[in-house]
Amino acid sequence: MGADSAAAEVMGFLGFEKGYVADRAAKVGTDCGVVGSVQNRLSLSSPRVGLLRIAWVAVITIGFAVGSLAIDSTNVAVPLLPSRTLQKHAVDPAASLLQDFQVYPPVLIASSNGSLSLTDGSSTTTNVATGSNTTSCEEVLMVYSFANSYGAPFVGNYTPPSCAFNRVTLNFTVTSAGRQFDRLGTLYFGDTEIWRTSTAEPSATGIRWTYLKDVTNFLTLFQQQQKIIFDLGNLINNIYTAPYNATLTASFFSADDSIVPADLIIPVSARQSASNAPSVFTFPTDNATNTLTLPQNIRRAVFTIAACGQADEEFWWSNVLSSDTQTFPQTGALYGFSPFRELQLFIDGMLAGVAWPFPIIFTGGVVPGLWRPIVGIDAFDLREDEIDITPFLPLLCDGAEHSFEIRVSGINDTGNGTGILAETVGSNWPVTGKIFLWLDPEGSVTTGSGPVATVPDPVFQLSSSVGKLANGTNETLTYQVNAQRTISFVSTINTADGPETASWSQNLSYSNFGNYTQAGNVQVNNQSTAGTDVSSLNYSRSLDYPLYAFSAYGSVRDNITIFANVIRGRNVQTIGQAVFPTGLEPVEETLSQSPAFQGSSLQTIQNGTATYLANQTSNTSFSFGTTEQDMTLSGLLTSGSGNAQSGPAVVSSSELFHRYVEAVNSTIVEDDETLVGRPVSHDHSGSPSMNNFAGSGTRSMLGRGPPVAARGNVLRRGL
């Protein structure tokens, strides 16, 4: 395959224009002032992050100043790995496997003798005992090799264990060796999505990862027999050689904590489990709607949305305004609908709540060397957003059918600085929903009046400008998207406890600065998403998602080079009981805290720089870089109950968990963790450094996967 085709694939995964022919390598570069100013726009408090960011900008600026990002094989010795043919698809048990992992607070597990401990499940960590004991049991739910598994998910049966339990923790352990893309995986109980995850990209000699997932919020489902469907579409051929060998185990035990799981969970999904198929809607192709009749004795109801961008929408945060998609006509269309996305819930055609999604970056995203062995934030555990629909109970508890619809919307702009919600996006977003219900005693009927909805359209501020060369050819594109939205719902509901006011309000803000230079070879995005959700049921959540991404592509002859710097954070403060565990619950098991914490704060920031090199003649590829991550979980004490627009005030904070980890060229060089004031050791001495991505050619590694016909509804994302 020629370099031009490979370049097109590279530009596609970066979110650049499709079909780009990389014949402008001598012009690759950027204005160092633009990079510097955009870097300064992202306010990050960590001094280590700041120093690394400044150092990276200096390196990039120097690189641009001397001429080109591209590698000329006649002048530069490119470190290329020897080409190899993979004859085996199984992991070599004698090989030392690279231990990939996601940084996250430890979860509670029970050993065979009933002792409870906190751990993240990785083979490098030390468990921290809680001092408590319980009855426990364990079941293996799945042992399966996902090889040619498009349209062939694992299907099995689950029977509740014999031991008593009020907690459930999943252990998902995977090994893989060879060449493969990152893949999306989803666990269902029947038609209900339980967990959405993704894979790490394997190496030739093999990788391994373990992720522990607290699924106690699904306790009511684990107390009944279920059909298990685990969908992880994969392909094996002479190019993509690696299966994902997976084991899923559930640990059941009892613990004293504050979790109050829902009494009933109802899916809003494609409902395909009877055909042994995953029950996912693919938006915008599918109408993601279910019509349901709910029980009449509901006292609390929360709707959750599972959604993530795939294929053309994987890098939605780097898209441009639709009016600018043809900015570089010589190279093809850019992805449109703006870099703004809104997940929407409609009940009987009425907007009932929204979510502005966290920008997931999978392990093949931007440059793969960024995510080995530390994967991107939430890459192994794609979080769901919660919308309190308790204000709709006077409507929903009438015994009649009601429709629940999930949509994903971008922006349709006019080209003159104005825009409206598009009510659609590119292809595609896999989406499902769930309704978590807490019930009054049987025979009760919830009544009331409302909801009174205040749902103005979001306010958008849009701008863009195009820079031209002397001959009139478009050379740069700069754009800005700002969004603001405030919505609220209020009802009076009558439950078994008497009348009460139920309310739900959301106040969200968003901004994204984007800049293309060198006709699309260099791209910068600086995005901020922030907001507050408040429920009258003593629940509130504040979120802050900063994202800075710089990527630059160059090509000379048959050499391709990509540089990238990604700085991103996920900061969430939760007061009251959320549907999903916040990380606070298992830590409380080790404390004698009085009074008990009313909330939690989980803050994390990730900063990575990486380079990808590929040579078409020798069919080799290489990626290396540095990534660091800092995470802190704190318990919160509050004062007062707040109001409909803001949650209660935080009066004190206690650090419960902290971890800082740094990887250089796939090797962990620093890993410091404390849990409830105690150090936790991690031994990475046996984990090898692996910078190759088992690539025998750029298209093999950077291509977009098998044809659509072979992939069913699952399209390739990124690398």
C-alpha cells in the first residue's frame, strides 16, 4: 500500500479530513504562539503537570522551528522494529506480559475465608485489609476467547449463588497477544446493559489487564436468574491476529455500608436478548425508543444513559462546525455537527433531562503510545450519566404506557455565528438506557401534579475564520464554540410517606477552541465542560471535564510521523446517594467515621506526550511516550440541604485515596499510592517495556478495521 493511502487512514483517526494525501510535509508546523496561548487556557493546578506541559510545548516548538515534523529517512536514523509474522494467536505463558491498567479507587472484595480487603485487582498491587469478615462465594460467569466475534457474543446463564450477599464485585481479566485494534465490550443481563468497557491494544508478546467493577447497584438483577450476553466484536485474519481471552468472575459477600440498591431496573434498549444478540441502539440509524408501563407505587426514579461516540463520532470533541466541513476541498470533508454533543432523554416527547458527555479516548486514540500501560481515563469503565425523573412520577404512575427516547445532538450552524440543536450527529453512537426504581409498599399508588418544566433552548456562541495562502488556497481554520444550558422540572408527588416536592435542575456550560493549521496537518482543541445537577432527594453532582489535545502529522517519502500531547481531567463531586458507586462506599468499610461522609470528590488529571513512527517500505511501526496521572478521592461533610439550584455546601474534606503514577516508554517509573493514610505498594519490576504495536505495516496498524459488512453494527474507532 502506498504512503498516500496510509496517510488518509492516519488523518481519519486523528479526526482530520478524510482522503488526505500527505504531500505537504515540508510545510508541517504551527504558530508557536497559538500553541502556547491554547496551553495557557487550560487551568491545571498540578505543578508536575505544568512543568511537563511547558517542556512538551518547548520540544514541539523547537521541532517546528527547525523545519518539519516529518522524518526524512535519508537524514534521520528511525528506530524501527524488525518485521515479524505472527504464527500464534495465543498468549505465550512463558512470556512476561505487560500489565496494562486503569487508575481508579480500589473496590471491596472478599477472599475465600471471608476477609474483606480493598484492591484494584492488578497483579502489581498490595491488598489493604479492612479488618472485617463476612460470608462469601464466587462464580465464574464467563471464560471466552473473542476472536471472530462480530455478531457472535458470548451467551451464558447466571444462577444466583447459595450464599447470602448484599454486595457484588466483578473481576474482568483479559490477555491478548498479536496485532489488534482496541474494541468496545458490553455486558448485558438479558436486555439490560450492566457494564460498558473497552480493550487495551495488544503487543506481539502479550498484555494482560484486570479491572474490578462494583455492580452492587444491580443487586436486584443478581438475585434472579439471568441470560448473560457479553458482546466484544473482534476479527482474526492474517493482519489482525490477536483474540481477547477473557475471564469474568463475580464475587458475592455482605458488608455494612450505605448502599441502597434500586428495587426494580427496567431497560430502555433494542431488546434483542431473545435472539442472543446485544440489545444496543445505534444512533442515529436506530430510533432509540421503548414504550413502557411502569409500576404505580414508585417513590424515586432515575434514568441512566450509556453512550459513547464511535467511527466518525469517536473524536466528536475535535469536530468542526458543519459550515466549515469543506474548508480544505482539496483533501475532503471534515467531520461536522460541531465539537459539542448533548445526550437527551425524552419522556412522551418532552425533554426530561440531558447529559454533556465525558470525552472518552480509547487506547488506540490520537497516538497509541499515550495509553500503554496506563490507559485513558475511564477506558476500562465507561461511566453512565444519571437523570432524576422523580418529578415525572405524577405522569408515569398512572398505569398507562409511556415512551422513553434517547437522542444525541450536535449543532447545526448557519455560518454566520448562530446555530441550533441538530437533533442528530454523524455515525455513530451506541446507546442504551435504564430506569432505576425505588418502590413504596405494594398497593400504594403515587399521585401528584406536574411536572412544571422550564426548558429553554441552549444558548450557543459560534465563530470561525479561515486563513488563506497567497494563491487563495485555504491553509488554516480557527473556530470557537460556547454553549450554556439551564433546565428544571418541579412536581408535587404523593407517596406512602405523604406529599413532597420533587425537583430536578441542571446548569451546564461548555467551550471548545479549535485550530487547524498546515491544511489540517496540525490540530489543537481546548475544551471545557462544567455543570451542576441537583435533585430534591438530597442528591447533587458537580462536574468539570477539561481537555487539551494537540496532534501533528507529517510524511516524507514512505515515513509517517505523528506527535501528540493530551492533557485531560475528570473531576466529579457527588453529594447524597447516586445510582452508581462513587468510590466512597468501600472505603467507608475501613473507617469509624462519625459523622458519616455525605458525599465524595473524585479528581483526576492525565498528561501524556507521545510519538508514532511508521515506515511503509519496511512495514514497521513504533510508538513511545510519557504519560502521568494523578487521582484523589476525598470524603465530604456538608452543611444544610442546599436549594433547587445548588446542593449543600461542603464544610470539610478528608483525603481517602491518592495515587500518582508515571510511565515512560511503556515502563512505570513512579507509582505512589496511599489509602486511608496507609501506603500501598505496587511492584512493576516484572512488567516488560513494549513500544511496538505488533504492526507489520501502517495500514495494518492505522487502518479502520474490516469492511462494514463484516462488522455488523460496530464500526472501527480510531487506531
